[in-house]
Amino acid sequence: MTQDPRQPAACAVLRLLAYALLQNNQPGSALQLLTTLGHLDRLDVRSRAMKALAQLRTGAPADALATLQEGTDKGEEMPLFNLIRAQAHMKLSQATLARAAMQRYVATRGHVPTPPPTS
């Protein structure tokens, strides 16, 4: 099956719309768009962070942690992951894990996101 040459541009539009929805307090709608990107295998490191944040804001902290773990398992990492992890752990009443995640965030903020390894 050949890929539609318009797909990368369409995915960029979906990312932008998801970002705008998150900024306008509509995490449920943003999550739908980001889930679609995931089904298209087009979640990059920033999109994965947005998806986890949308999950957190819709009241699903465990799902947010799972999304971030998927990224980590794929070799993706960025300081924002740790900030979102800290918030998710606090929602789950896991203060020790939240503190550790926040400490990792403070230690790594300012670093450039690590892209996944190419195969």
C-alpha cells in the first residue's frame, strides 16, 4: 500500500489542531486527534507529550504514564515527560514517585529532546 503524499502535511495539521485544543481547555478533543496520529504511527516525541498531557487533563493519569512509557521504550525522551509524570503520580497519590520525577525534570530541563533511534 502506497502512502498518500499529503499524509505528512495532514498529520502536521492534526498536531497543530491538537495543540490549539489543549491551549483552549479541550483536552478530550485534542486526545482524539492525537490518538488518530498514534493509529497512523505518526506520534513524534512532542505529540506523545501532548497526548499524555491530554490524558492527564481528562482524568486518566495512568493512561498518561503508559503513553510516556511507550515513548521511553521507543527511545524517546524529553524533560517535559518527567514533568507530566510528576503530575500524573500526584494525581495517583504517589508522592515519592512524583518527587523523583520532578527531580529528574529539574536536572534535565533545557536539554534537547532525544529522537527515537532510526532503523
